[in-house]
Amino acid sequence: MEQILKATQLSKYFYQKKALDKVDINIEKGKIYGILGPNGGGKSTFLKIAAGLLKSSQGEITIDNEKPGEYTKSIVSYLPEINHLYKWMKVKDALNFFKDLYADFNIERAKESLKFMELEEEEKITSLSKGMMGRLKLTLVLSRKAKLYLLDEPLNGIDPISREKIITSILDSYSEKASILICSHLIYYIEKLLDYVFFLSEGRIILSGNAEDLRNKRGMSIDKLFQEVF
Amino acid sequence: MEFNNNIPIYLQIIDSIKQDIVVGKLKAGQKMPSVRESAGILKVNPNTIQRVYQELDREKITYIKRGMGTYVTEEEKIISSLKEEISQKIILDFVEGMNKLGFSNKESISTLKEYLSKEEEIWNKY
């Protein structure tokens, strides 16, 4: 299987604190992965390193065989947990902003997706509810034709209707040519989407495996397994 | 479809497709939805559906027409053996459940008979 991301013994320290401690993660093409764990476990740190926003302290990480940099940023589409859009923008401005920023941004696809997400192009960013904002951010990120999608807590603080829409659009954007890596602690809602899971706690991977195999072996859902492990 | 996340998803989908074939909701020779369509409808990982289709193909419950898609088998024999398989499973669940409650096999049979005759009585009234 072709690998899109390979992290070997990856560590990240913030002063004395170990945010990531010798983490090994391999991501294959055409699969959906989950990094699951409590808050502060290192999930976001890993995604930020993969997205090229943070530098690792030790160890190796490559994406499509390259170290994080210009090239990897062009093939990685990253959904940050924070709000990364300017306050003065309308929805349509956000689309144009992404179009200018990323060569692989497909504005037609984004407009289609807005309809599905029930968002208006003329709406102001500041007037969007949290659920609508989540839908817009995801629309932007999934409308890029990337090789790797990194989604940090796409369902955090999102109402049930938005949640359904977000899950549907993640599935819609699935392609055999791309991989998706989702960080979440809301396992119940996303576990059916995942091929493979990593449990990350205090910067370490404490369990990993194929989701169906884990259900089979342990006779329980990933969500229950998670509760048992932590 | 509601899933029980404690059991592998692909096994649950396989069971439900088998059920649909036996009761005729999916007809012999009917085209199955594509992997992507199914994944979208059921909201599960496309690779899970892929695994379902591979398994159904291996069990000869479906067959693949090259470049056309996946179709439900037209062989009566396979469909009737599916029916057999599912009914055996229901019986097994019943027997195991009764045994757990402390019913002997004989007692289970008489309880079942009693139940069925009561059912019949009720139906005959209408």
C-alpha cells in the first residue's frame, strides 16, 4: 500500500512538557484514520506538525516522501480547530480567499457544497452560528483537491443537524486517491467512518488498529474501548 | 440502518443485505448500489462497504459484471440456503436464550408450542 504520511519516533516538547513522545503513525492512501484521545493528549500538536505549522523536536515526518514545507502544504488540506477566517468577510469572500490561496481549490464544488450545507454566499461570517461556521470551514477545506485532509475536531460544539451534514460531506469527499485523518474525542459519532484508529494519550500512542478488527477482537465499540482504555 | 457499534459494521451490513434478499426486498438479479452510494446512504466508511461486497461475492450471494457493477445472484439454491442460514440463526438465538433462562429443550419446545397455538387462536377470532 502506498503511504502518504509517515511519522517515525516523532516528538515535540514545549519547554519541559512532552506534547508528543516518540509517535509512529503511518497513513496509507485511500483510507480514513482517526486519532482519538482526551484533550491535551497531543492530537492537535500532531496535526499542526503534519500541516507544517509547528516544527517537531525530534524524529521524522514525511508527507508524500517530503518533509513539511512548501510542497506538502500544497497537497495537505488542514481544518484547524480555531476560527481562521477574517471577521470582515462574507461567505463568498471566504471562498475567494481560499481560491486565491490554493491552486487546487475548486470554487464550483465549494458553491455546490454551500447549497448542501444551507449557507448563503452573502451571509456575514460574524453572523454565523457555531454550527454554520463549522459547516463553512469544512466546505472550504474539503473543496480543495488535496492528497491528505487533516481535520481537527470537525464535530466539536456542533449541533446534531450540522453533524449529519459534516459526516455526509466527509464521506462525499472520500476518494481512493486521498486520505483523511480526523482528530476527535467525539468517537461515537465518527467511528463508523474510520478504517483505522490511533489512541493518543499524554503524547503517546497507547493503542492502534483496524477499527473492525478491534471491534471483533474486543467485542465492543471503539467508543467503549476508548472509555475502557482511558 | 441503525448499527450496533459493538459488532463489526461490515458483518451487520452483510446480515441486513442477506435478510433483504431472503424477504425479496432485494430481488434476484437486481443491481446493488455502488460502493460510494451505499457508503453515503449508510454513512459508513467506503472501505467497509468494499469489504461487504467482497464477502458477498466470495459467498456467491452477489456477482460482479465487469464495468457494470454488483448484482444479486439469480441462483435459487443460494437464496434458499440463505433462508436456511438465517432461520438457523434465529433458532439458535431462541434456544440459547431459553437455556440461559433455565428452560430445558423439552420445556422450550412446549413453551413455543403453547405460544404458537395462542397466536393461532387470536388470529382465528378475526
